[in-house]
Amino acid sequence: MKILITGAAGLLGHGLVQVISKGHDVFPLTRAEADITDAGAVRAAFKNIQPELVIHTAAIPDLDICEEDPERAHLVNEEGTRHVVEAALGVNAAVAYISTDSVFDGLKNTPYSESDATNPPTVYGQTKLLAEQIVRNVTAHWIFRIPVLFGPGKTNFVQKGLRNLANGERFIAASDQIGGTLYTLDAAQKLMEVVASKRYGVFHLANSGACSRLEIARRAAELAGEDLSRVIGKKGGEMGRRAVRLKYAVMDMQALRQAGIAPPRPWEEALAEYIHGLQ
């Protein structure tokens, strides 16, 4: 299959290219090659490549940056997605869109299913939800809602924290944010399983098991042989962030099960593989 990946230089984009290129013709598209805020550039790139599938990961994923500059966030996350969808429709390509657990409000205490009401409290979540609605204009579409990522190719919160520990500094992580996490290489494999099933719609995608940011940090430090006493838990409200963080964002992967696809392996196993690869 001929697959175009937007945001190919990003954390998830890197993992997608690494995994999917082993079995398909992959065309990585970075902002330097076609900025998604430029409709003409996107249209020209799609016309030139003629992809069968577009995996749209390009976005501003930083919640605080989006909160600080809502206009830019809407331009990239919402209008950029509109440009991608229009270009995909122009070449009859299917679209797999990467969304987020931030479309929910975090007020539940049981896992969110794909059919639960959305109510994002942040600019980031709002722009991603608006983009989901745009993607639904494509008949052959998938919307993958994902949690915080870790994986090779680009600095992520796990790698940054371990680097701090290696330098004798502290790894500070939120103790009151319960959700999930996702290894980018596992994400790529499961995404392609869903695409192959031709079951369209919304899918939640995370490594199995709920966890707090602090639990991830402690396990990462333990696996890397670092000093656990320098892994510090703080409440999200004490971390000086502009955007609120969801207190609870565990996602139920009901759609995967209904498609007969096993959810990704436990996050502890995926994290161990990732940490081993860093050493």
C-alpha cells in the first residue's frame, strides 16, 4: 500500500515510518516539505504522491503552547486537518487521524469508551475534537485517540526524565494524573491491524493498563538503574502549567475488541523494551 504520513519528523511519525515502511511504500511528509497550514502545498504533495492511505499525525501537541496561542493551535490542528482531508478526498485516499484522550473532561472515574460524550477543557483538546469532526467527512476514515507517547527517534517525557536523572537532577512527574501511555512502535502495529480490518470509525489506542505519570517515571528509572529517590511526584496544579491536565483519562479499547483485535501489550512490557533500546 502507498502510505503518506504527515508529521513524519514527530515522535509518533518516526515510529510509524520505522514500522510501516517494512511492509508498505511509505512517504514521510514533514513540515519542511509541505506545511499543513498551506492548502496548496498539501494538495500538490498529495497529487504528486497519490497515496492510498494518509496517516495524519501533524499537529501542535503541546497543551501549554496551544493554551498560550489558541489562534495558532486552531490554524494547525483544525484548519491543517481540513487541508489534509480535502487533499485526501482529491486523490481518493483513506484517512487515519491521530487524536487524543484530551477530548474528554477527565471527570469520570471509570474508563472512557469511544461512545462517551466529549467535553475537552483545553484549547488543545478542543482543536483535536474539531479536527475529528472534519475527518468524519471521509467515508474511509479512522480516528485513533491516544494518550501520552514514548518511543525512539525524538525526545519524549520518559527520555527527558531519565536524562535528568543521569545528570544528577530530579525527574518530576504528576502524581494525580491517571491515564494510559503508548509506545509508538506498538501504536504503528495496531494502527495497521485496524486499517487492514477495514472497520472504520473511532478507536481508543493505548498500551494495556492504567497508570499515573509518576508510576511511569518510577518504572522507567528502575529499569534504567537510576536513583528512585530523585523521582519526585507532584500534583499537577503545583507544576506551573498553563493548561489544565485531566485527572482521569483511562480509555477503554472497546472498538478494538469488537474488531477482534487484541489491545496492545501492557505498558510495563513496552516500556522495558524501550528503555533497553536506550542503553
